[in-house]
Amino acid sequence: MALFKIFKGLAADLPRKKTEGYAYFTTDSGMLYIDVSADTRVQVNARGAEALMIPKADGGEYDYIDADQFVTIDDVIDVQHGGTGASTLTVNALLIGNGTNTLKMITIPNGSFVVGDTTNGVAAKTPAEARTLLDTYSKTETDNKVAAATTLSYTTTLTVAGW
């Protein structure tokens, strides 16, 4: 166990020289530093604190955030607070949200197209389903149409006056 001599003042006034056993509390930033040797000063981590102390913008007293309001690595953050609302995410899924509820995850199989709207929702469609929705021919259908195309020749005589 160590006995510390605590000094307080502004962060800008922290002495450059480190003195083992000295502790410094900065009244403007609320930080605590301890000189653990003549070469090393450590800023004390507040991980186990009951609250987070934040200086007010006007330079006055401090505001406090209770520790039970901190987000931990195991928390699921709801959509209203910038999270997904989901505890896990599906790999290669499209995330769809409405700004209020948990995000919906739609798995998109390889080679699929994503289609949808606000009325019918969003879904993954195969190339054939996408072509049907777009009313377009497949490559094979296009090749067959081109192969079946024929040419016609027309003959006519143009007169000078017809130009």
C-alpha cells in the first residue's frame, strides 16, 4: 500500500518533473495522475467508478452520468439510440429498418438481385424472377429472337423530282 501526497490545480500546470509517490488532481479536467517512478506518470482509469464526471461547458461544476447508464460490450442498443436492436447479425444480409423497430435482416443468396418498395417490402430474387419483374428477355431468349430474325429487301425507283 502506498501513501500519496496529492496536489491539485489546472492540467496546464502539471509539473514536468515526475516524483514517485506524488498524485495530481486536475481541477479543470477532473483527471487523477500518479507518478509511479521518476520516469513514469500514469493517468488513473475510472473503469470502476460509480459515475462518469464530465466538466460543464461553462467551466462550472461537473455533470455526472451514472455507471448503470454506460453501454457495455454485451448490451444490445435499440434503434432509437443508434443501434440495430439485434443481438447478432447475419453474414451477407441486407439490413432494413424503419427507424423504430429492430432491424430486419434479409439474407441475399449469391447471384440474386434485391428488389422491393415500401408497399411490398424488400426481397432477394433470382435472375429469372428479376427478369419477369423487369419484363425483359434472358440471354437465351434474346439469342433465339435474333436467330429467328429475317431480312426483307425492297426495291424502288426514285425520280429526280422525288429527291
